[in-house]
Amino acid sequence: MEKEKSIEQTFAELDQILAKLEDADTSLEDSFTYYEAGMKLVRSCGKKIDKVEKQLIVLQGGAEEDGET
């Protein structure tokens, strides 16, 4: 089973894809392939960020219940 990539690893991969998309020698077909891969990575990052935000909300809610701010 493959370990899930970190957000930082995913951003690094997105940077590589962007460089390929910006390359004038990249064919239109390859551009579509890179675009599709990039969009999958963007969705993956969004899900990971949402998960972290939800965890923070839970932690903040617990802190407020304990009388902390």
C-alpha cells in the first residue's frame, strides 16, 4: 500500500506539472494529460486542507469547552 503524499509533496508535484505546461515544446495532448493530473492533485490538496481545518475546529471546540480560548 502506497503512503499518502503530504501537502508539501503534492505542491512540489504541482510545480513540476506547471513547468511542463509552461514549456513551449509540450504537445497539446500532453498538456491535457498534465492538466488532468494537476487537477487531481489540486482536489487532493483541497481534501487534505479541509481535513486539517476540521481537526482544528474540533480542537478549538474542545479548548472552548475547557474554558480556554
